[in-house]
Amino acid sequence: MAVTQLADIYNPLVFNPAVDEAAIELNAFLQSGVMVNSPLLDSMATVGGNIGELPFHDPLNTSTEPDYTTDDPSDLSVPQKITTSKMIYRLASMHGSWSTMDLTRELALMDPMAAITRKVGKWWSTQIEKRVIQSAMGVLADNVANDSGDMLYSVATDDVAAIADAERISAEVVLTAKQTMGDHADALSVLAVHSVLYTKLQSLNLIDYIPDARGEISFPSYLGYRLVVDDSLPAVAGTNRITYTSILFAQGAFDHGRGTTMIPSELERVQSAGYGGGQDIIHSRRADIIHPYGFSFVSASITGQSATLAELADATEWDRVVNDRKHVPMAFIQTNG
């Protein structure tokens, strides 16, 4: 009986774009607009090196009054300065591989390569989502350590008593958190929560389902915020309680740049595996810049060429370079449920 081998169906010209398409389609932060593709970062990700500078214009000084015009030609206006600052980013070069032993079940399907690319694409989308969340956690840790926690509203405690309603996620808690952005809070449009909190809101019948622009699918919302549900968000167990961290995002809170790799994917044949039975291994590689607006990644203690998830969450790796908190497009919430 003929047996379909991975080599029989693997075509990198088909596999690579299919994986990329699935990784985009299945990434909740890309689909919700929290993370947006930046052609500038795309170009920076392809020039070589893993650290670079991303310039941006500082907000105009709104505390200065406008000129009040006169009919005296000797009254000359003095232009205000438009200043620029820079953010520092770090490229992540990443790799994943899977053997046919893990994919045997998929090879029995009618369209095995579609099944494989979908799974690999989903794996990459999950990795990118984790990098967004861990970067946000590093930003939060830096904010608490160095900026008086002005991006955080927390009602969580580790008290031994029963959890009170005031310590759970609620409209009041979310609205208080969004107010940390003051009159710029209307920019916030997405709320990322752990599935435990999402289920709680569902049980209270507080979730609305809004159709997309084409009316084809519906996405959940709460208080008008599109919900992203991700269990990579921290659920930290204390002595008595769990503290959940949720995040309010504005559109474009993260910029994304996709670099190139010399060989995005390839098939490896290990002839000696299985006592000579042979093994096929498929490799997939990416190079990405995922960067939150308003911050520099300072690479204070990175041990490798790319930052790990743990290093992304380290407060010492981040520095806020936007002075006005209102212009930082995120707000954090901590609750006990």
C-alpha cells in the first residue's frame, strides 16, 4: 500500500504564504487592530541587525495659547518647535519544527498540507499574541516601578476574606481604568481579558455580539469595547486569591514589522530515526518586530540574540519615552475575578 509522505506534499512556494495567511487570520490582536503592520518596520526588519531606532514626532504643546492676530505689521509670530523622539526596538528571530510523527493524523485528511499549514499558522499566531501580551506586561512592570503606576487601576487584593463585588471586573472598574488616559480615553477600543473573566461576564449576560463590517461574523464586546480573550494574560495565584490582569488597548497600540529569513521553511530527512525507518521534520522560521508605541526596549540584560517571553515581561527592559501618559495607548486593570 502506498503511503503519503510529507515530502510528497510539501511545496515551500505554497506552504510559506499559506502559513503567513493563517498566522494573520488567526491573530486576535491583528484582527482587532491592536497591532498594525508598519511598512517602516517591515523595511527596518530586513536591513540586518536586531536593534534599531524608530523615530516619532512628539505631541504639540497644547498648553501654549495661539497667537491673536493684529493689524500691526511689526507684530511677528514666533513659531513653536516640533520635536522628535525615538523608540528602540529589538527584532525577534524565531523557529519552530514538527516531525511527521506529530502530524501523522493530519496526513490522513483530505487536504493534508492545508491542515498542516493551518496548525503551523495557528502556532505562530499564538506565539505573536504571547509576545504582545508579555511586552505589555513589561510595560506595566516598568510603569509601576518608574512612572507611579499611572497606567494601572487595581482593585485586587490577596485578602483572606471572600472576594467582594468591588474587587471583580465591572463597568465601574473598566471605566475607572480608561480614565487614566483622561480626555484621550475615547481612543481605547479593545479590552483583552482572561477566559475566566470573559466567562464571568457571560454569566452576567453582559456580553454583546457585534457583526463585523461585512456582517459575516460577530465578535464579543463589553461596554462598547471589542473583547479579546486570551489565557496568556496573567492569572497570578497569591496566598489567598488569584489576580487577573486585563488590558485596554487603542488601535495601533503595537506596531508590527515582518522581516525576511534566508529559508522561511524547509523539510529535513532524518534517515536513521526509528532505527532506520526514517523521519521527516518540517521547519518554519520568522523574523518579527513587535513594538508598543511610546516605549523603548533597552535590552538591559538580554542573554541571546532575541528576547524571550520572560525577558519581554521584565521591567528593566522597558523605558517610557512619551512623557504625557495620555498619549500612551494602553490601560491596565487588575481584579480578583
